[in-house]
Amino acid sequence: MDLKRFFIQTFGCQMNVYDSERIAQVLTARNYRPVDDPARADLILVNTCSVREKPEEKAYSALGRFRALKRKKPGLLIGVAGCVAQQEGEGLLARLPFLDFVLGTKELRKIPEILDNLERTAGRACAIALDGRIDPYRELPLFPAPSGPSAFVSIMQGCDNFCSFCLVPFVRGREVSRRSRDIREEIGALSEKGVKEVTLLGQNVNSYGLRTPGELDFVGLLESIEKIPGMKRIRFTTSHPKDLSPGLIGAFGRLSKLCEHIHLPLQSGSNRILGLMNRGYTKEEYLERVERLRTACPEISITTDLIVGFPGEEEKEFQETLEMVERIQFEEMFSFRYSDRPRTRALTFGPKIPEDSKQRRLAELQALQRGITQRRYKAWEGREAEILVEGPSKAGGGEKTGRTRGNHIVNFPGASVAAGSLVRVRIQMALAHSLRGELLTD
Ligand code: SAM
Ligand code: SF4
């Protein structure tokens, strides 16, 4: 069989990054090889995100660029995967005549069949079934080709929470946990290939296994991964505040490989808005969980997601968000302007907040967090930290980059230090979103 080349462009969250890696494994098993330049590819796949308006627009403009390549190379196959594919389905084929296939979020295993048909010129394809609690990763080949010492592993798909602003349940389907033994097998294989850190992915990892009789729960899963030889660090994302269990809080500090970082999306500091968002907790409950986390593990770094300009958000409710941010002192924050998403309940909520007000609130929130991040990073100056070295830093000049257990990026001079090493550094200087350190030798 002729060797063919593929190029995957990925938008969106870590889940999409992971899916792209699994798709790459399927393609590799079919005699395809990855290329960095889309102009050299025989197959281009755009793995899309539709959680907000912006990434969706980016996916369409990438597709526009690839269409120009196809004009020069008519045999080029172009496919769309991910959340936009799931959301738009056949409609995408109708709108974009140059597209060859649309692959839904739970249909990864159909790629060989789709390619077989396309190679036999059997016509364009659309696979977007989303039914049932099916694990989309089962039956996929497992040839981990890690790109560094740190890797993602999905432990569950979908979400049953139906937050009113979010389309994930509509494009990723009902929540389904992967079998713990499949997860361990995958992490074991990654470890054998030199991976030292794994980030477990799910929309709400706290409910891992709860719907599968006889399966481990999330803490049980963490305990079993802790025993995998060679794996040095475990992280996870995302944890829903309403389901954050005492067992999980207690695991920080007890499990030596579990890193001291939790991403705990708050979304809003107003109880009325949290209610409209269908988040299932109040700001007081959120604060209480933060306090318990910090009591159990004083070192823990807490990061969050916030949305400004949710329909009907009043100025005083936005001020409550600022107060929560001031009070909690997050390490880092991801903040977004609310955008209407198809099929979600919030689409019907009003009044919509004008874009300029959303922009002003976002800027105010980000300015507040910038100061907090700066102070928290500054507190690291003079302290020692363990770093997992990821590779050369973007700055070049023999500098290396890595992360602390709390997920802070640290750059340091260390020409002779190999990626994958765990080293100790002394932090010398805090920058806006990273630290500078010097290597300590024993
Ligand atoms: N499962 C996670 C949780 O429970 O928070 C979040 C997953 S979502 C893919 C990532 C983030 O996108 C959310 O935390 C939220 O802040 C943001 N987001 C989701 N829908 C949004 C919307 N319609 N407008 C703006 N931001 C949105
Ligand atoms: Fe979306 Fe809410 Fe599910 Fe997170 S928990 S994926 S925000 S519905």
C-alpha cells in the first residue's frame, strides 16, 4: 500500500487534542504518516470546537484555507471532526461542497470504513451517531506515540449536567466512563514510552464510574493509577464543584503522585446567575469547598473558568464575581464572554448583554486576576520547586521549560537537562504567567 500523508488541525480543549492523537493512531495503522505542512498532505482533518462562537469561526476560516489547497490538488481529502461536525452533520456537507467527510465525536472508529469508501470513490460520508452510553475509544488501535513527557488520557466522554450555557451534552452525548482497565493499559503503555505525567480528561471527573456497576470510582481510579510504575505525576481536569467529594479532597496530599493543582470552574460569583446557569452550587458552597481543599492541602493551586455577560447579568452581579475572585485568589483564570450556543437553554434567556459591556466586564475581571496572579507568582521567588522538564523553552538560548506540581511554567538555563527529567530549581523571578529559576544540583 502506498504511503500517504495526513495533517490534523486541532481547535478547542484537551479532549480534542486527545481525540486528534487517537485519530492519528488510526491513520498511522492505515499507512498514513503525519506532516507539518498541510500543502504536503493527502488527507486534512480539522478537529473542531463549538463551545463558544470564536473557536467555531476559526474552524471555518481554516477550512477556507484548505479549500484553496484542494483547488491545486483535487485528490486531497478534507474531513471535519469534533463538536462542529457533530452539531452541523449533513448540513456541513451541503454548505461546504469541497468537504469529503464529517466525523462525529463518538464515531472515531469509523475512519477506516470512511476512508475505504472514499478511496473507492463511493461518495462523501457523514457519521454522527451519538446514541447510548458507548465508549468511543474502545476498538481503536493503541499505539501511543507520545509527543513529550506529558500526555492526556480521556477517562470519560460526554456530560449529563446540562449547564444552561453549554452545548457539550448535545455534541458529546451522555456521560460514559471508559473501563478502568483500558485506562490503566493506556497509561502503562505511555509510561513504557517514557511518559512521566498523565492528565486524566473528562467533563466532570468526579462522577467517573458512578454509572457503571462494578467500576471503580474516581478516587479508586486515581489510587490504581498511582501504582503504575514509571508514571511520576497525575493530574486531572475538569472537576465540577457540585460533585467535589471529601474523598477526592483527601486524595490531595495522600496520593504522592497526584499533583497539587485543581481546575474548579466557578463560572459566576452570583447565586442568582449560578441558578440560571443550572450549576448546582451556591457561592457559599463553592467557598466552603475551596476552604476544605486548602485545609487538606495548603500548597494546592486552584484555577478556574468564569463567564461574563450571561443573559440578564446585572452590574451588581458582575461585582459579586469580582468579589469572589478577590476573596479566593485563584492562581490563574480562564475567562470568557458569554456567547449564545445552539440548543442550549440560555439561548432563550434575556436580556442579552451588549458586546461592549461584556468586553468591559471581561477586561475588568482580567485586570483584577492579573494582579492576583502576579502576587501569587511573586510569592514563589526564593522558593525551591520540583520541575518536570518538558523540553527547550520558547525563548531558546539553551533554556529549558517545565512545570511545577502546581502547574506553574518555569524556564531555566539547563542545556544538558533532558526532557522527562524531574529536577529541582530555585525560583528567582516571577513573570506574568511564568517563573524563572536556576537549576539546583545536589
Ligand atoms: N466541564 C467543564 C465545567 O464543568 O466547567 C467545562 C467545559 S467547557 C468545554 C469549558 C469552559 O467554556 C466552561 O467552563 C465555560 O467557562 C466556557 N463556556 C462554555 N459555554 C460557554 C458559552 N456559551 N459562552 C461562554 N463561555 C462558555
Ligand atoms: Fe458543560 Fe456543564 Fe457539562 Fe461542564 S458540566 S461540560 S459546563 S454541561
